[in-house]
Amino acid sequence: MQKESTTHFGFDEVPVSHKQQRVGSVFDSVASKYDLMNNVMSFGIHHLWKKFTLELCGLRPGHVVLDLAGGTGDLAVNQAKLVGDKGKVYLADINAAMLQRGRDRVIDRGMINRIEAIQCNAETLPFPDNTFDCITIAFGLRNVTDKVAALASMQRALKPGGRVCVLEFSKPQYELLGKAYDFYSFKILPKIGEWIVKDRASYQYLAESIRMHPDQETLKQMMLDEAGFDEVDVYNLSGGIVALHRAYKY
């Protein structure tokens, strides 16, 4: 019998078929305090990262947008303001608990007519070719089992002339910043998770998953050479702690 291939779950090697379930358990655990933890972990800077991403999306009234791994819906709500009544935003997440939090936010903001919540896997998007003017995925790609499959699925669903914006933790560009970031990630972050969410392990996984994610140049080449995008721009934010990859399909 052929042995099942493996992939990484943080620093652990796990069977490919197990990763999605284990990532799901992480987000089931943290969903109720996800927004609070984002604010605490990033000292609120994640709002600026997402604002920059939103600016580079180039959204206009009437555009159709997909926000993948959209979680609690903060990016999707702001996208809906830009596309207007004639546009449409799909808030997508594979995790039901996170998607429910996002749908609650959509209802609270009175955006139910502009935003549709859908549970789906980024690797096999249930949309026709050439559907979206823009696709975003913020802090979600590193949790996907097959990143190339997900990126290729986005490329397929993107309209010619459209853009995909991938906002993700990346590799700090300065040695001292990298050392300070490592100390914070592995010594402080799990303790914050234990204190606020009563879940140290999920935030230990978070730190490990960031280190296992492709760095800026590797992800750029993956998008060009394997996923089929025609052009990719890379923007380092906060010294490279976070990077935005903006990819085009011609």
C-alpha cells in the first residue's frame, strides 16, 4: 500500500488528508475572539495593512469581488462600500464558525444585499471562469493545504484585467527585526493566546505556520510559474513582517 504524502501543520509533518481538519479545529477554537486577538497581536496595525490592500484592489462601483478566508468579514464590508449597490461581494471561508461571525457582521452593518456568505475550499472554487474583478485573501493562504491549487483556482475565476491581492505574513527584511519578531512570535504570542482565548496551542501553530509559509520571492515565483498569473507586484509592509502580493491576469 502506498504511503500517504505529508504536508506541514506548523512545524509538524501530517498526512495531507489531516491538515484541513486540524486547521479547522484551530479556527473553531479562536473564532469567538478572532478580532480581539488580531488587534492585540498586531497592536492594531492589521487595520492599516488591510486599508493598504483595499487601496490596491482598485475597486469601482459595479465590481464583483471574492474575499477568500474572509473570516469575520472586516475586509468584505469595506469592499462592499466601494462596489456599491450594483456590485457584489462574496465572503468565503472554509470554516463554518468563522463564516458565521462574518455573516453576523454583514447583517449588523446592513450589507446583506451586497455581500453573500459562502462556505467553500479555496483550492476548488465553485465559480465559473472569469467571474471576478478582484479576489482577496488576507492571512489565509498559509493555512491552505495546496497553495498552488488555490492560487490557480483564483487565477481561473479572475476576469482578464482583474487582480488577486494576497496579504500574508512574510519574511522580515532586516536581521534585527527578524530576531525581535521571532522572540515575540514564539515567546509572547502563545502566552497572549493562552491569556485571552485560553488556547496556547493555536497561537503556537500561528507562529510556526508563518515560518513555514513561502517568503516574498518564492511566493511571487509560485504565482507566476505555477499558478499562471501574468504579472506580480510585491509590497513589503512593516519591514516585511507582512507582504502584499498583487497579481494580474491579462
